[in-house]
Amino acid sequence: MANIKDIKRRIISVNKTEHITKAMEMVAASRIFNAEIRIRTFYNYAARMIALIQHLREVAPFIEHPLLEIRERIEKSAVVILTSNRGLCGAYNENVIKEAENLIRRLSSIREGVKIIVSGRVGHNYLKFRGMQISHYYQNVSDKPSFEEAQNMGAHLTDLYINRQVDEIYLVFNHFLNAMSQQPVKLRLLPVSKAIPGKVEEEIDVTPEFSIDEMLETLLAKYIREKIAEESKGEFLFEPSGYVFEPSEKELFMVLLPQYIETAIFYALLDASASEHGARRTAMKMATDNAERVIENLTRTYHRLRQQKITTEIVEIVQGAEAIKTAHGILKG
């Protein structure tokens, strides 16, 4: 059994760990707040981009673009996995990697080839350790993503699709539900659907697997509900009849469609970032709570051992005094 000095040393050690995890929890909570602000701010840009693309599809439904091409035979797929650069975030990376592995396994059984593209050091190291061939690694994507990073990823992925190196591209990331829970989702990024989305006036549920249109329409729906709550108006906020195009709709569509892809990627990066901070906050809170319980148990053990030691010393003193008293009685006798 550990002695009092060892117990005291462990209490000090766990107490230091608790201070670290508590600080990390507070930092993660602050970053969640900032990430949510960035997502809400992004709604303004994304919602107007979606409304404009919708109108261009309506007024020019026969516009052709390489990113709209749905190939008759899909032979090669690409799976882009968004993970974190750091650990200490619970099952955040494990869940998204597991979702990606299931998708890769399913695609490998029906496609001639699957390219694996990964963002984040944790995912890269894991896949490399498993011996999986990584086609491309985005090294410089931070946990506070910028639109420039989304543009770089978008340019690379659209080039893969346009040059026919792949016939479809999936994006796998963690969707931020709230500060306590995240859900791994699969987004089919390319090809872009030719369907003309309707006006979104109510919430569209986010499902475990959805298309770029469904994801961005969900984003638009959230934005509209917020604006309606602010302005107390129930009408649709973007009337297509209000647009006058110069240059032509076709020329605009050619320029805006790649930005549409970048918008989806940036939203996924923001979503994954908020999810990472949420998962880290939850993990650090659990670690802090566990440390408190360990300290409580160790403190109880420390006091019990200390009390036992004091009791033993008192007994020894009393026994010693009795022995001395007895010895003096014998000598006097």
C-alpha cells in the first residue's frame, strides 16, 4: 500500500493536471463562441451566393459547366477527410475517420479506384500508420480556417474533377450540432446537382449523407429564420426578379459556380472547426471532473492513512509509557 508521502505527491500531481485541463476547457469554450460567430457571419455571404446561383439556374437551366457534368460511368472517386492537427478532443477524430473508412470501403467495392485526400495531422498520421495510400495531404489548414484555405482546396479538387482524374468527390467531416455533440457526415461535393432548388422557407434536416445543395440550402434556411426573427417578416428575403445581370447569366455562372464549391468547402471547414473545439471542451471537462474525483479519493485515503499513523503513534507512546512505568515498579520492588 502507498505511504503518505506517495499519496501527497500524487495529489499534487493530479491537482496540476486539473489546472491544465480546466484552462484548456475554458480556452475551448471561448473558441466555440468565436467559431459560432464566424459561422453566423458567414451566413450573410453564403445565403446571397445560394440565392444568386438558384436564380441563374432558373433563368438559364440549360447552362453547361464541367462541374455540372455527371458522367455516365463513374470509375474513380475521391474522399476528402477533415481531421484536426491536435489531439485531446475525445472521439472527434476517431468518429470522422471511422465514417471515412466505411465510405472508402463501400466505394472500393464498386469503383475502380478511390483517392484518399486528408486534412489534419491526426488523420494523416493514422492513415499512414494503417498503410493506406494518401493521394494528397493539406498541411496548412488551421483550426481557425480562412476563406483562402477553402479556395486552395477548391481549386485543387475542381482541377481533379475537370481533368477527369476522379468522377466524384466526397467530403467527410464532423457537423457541429451544439457544444456537447457533433455528428460525422458525408457530403457529395462534386458533381454539382443540376436540379433547381426551390425557395427554402422551413428547416431542412441535416442527414448523415447529403449533397452540396442540401447542405447549403440548410444553411440558407437557418439564415432566413434568423432574419425573420429579427425583422418579424415572413416573406422570402431574396427575390430573383430584383437581379439585373451584366455580363450575361452564362458568364456569371461560369465564374460563380467554382465559388459555390468554395463556399461549401469553407462552411465544412468552419463546421469542423467548431466541432473540434466542442469536442475538446467536452473532453477537457470530463478530464477535469475525473481529476476532481481522483483528488477527492486520494485526499480521503491520505487522511485515513494519516489518522492511522497518528493512532499507531499514540498507541506506541502509551505502550511505551506503560512499559516504563512497569519497569520502574519492578525496580522499586
